Amino acid sequence: GLLAENVCQATCADILTSALMEVDAWCMGEHISGLQLVGHTHDELIVEAPDDQLICVKDKVEAIMRAGPEWAADLPLDVESWIGGYYRK
């Protein structure tokens, strides 16, 4: 059981890291003032964006995270996200 758990957690970490790098590259390439990936937790990405871009940024980050890395193309991934003025758990 412990081996399976470790393999699962490592795979999840790799998927999150892939999304983290993709979202960061997208944020840096967009040239939207105030748009930046500011952090992450064990299963979340935290992005700051201007108020007038929130829905667009939310949709793009969700799309990147749902796509997953190439090596996991057939893995069904889903995302929950929210918009708020401060971080909450």
C-alpha cells in the first residue's frame, strides 16, 4: 500500500509541476500588467491578475491544468478554481 501511495503522490507532483511551468511560461508571455504566478501549495496554483482579466486568466489556467503533460494525455484531469481577493484554503 505504501509503495502505491508513493507512486501516486509522485505522479501527482509531476503533473502539478508540469502545470506550474506551463502557467508560469504563459503568464510571462502574456505581458499583462499585474499577471503573475505567485505561488503554489501541494495541489493548487496561485495566480494574481488584474480585475478586468480575471475570468480570462481563470479559464486559461484551468485549460492548461486540464490538458496535463504529454505523457499523461489520456489521464482524465479536472480542475476546481475560484476568484478571490486573498488566498484561502
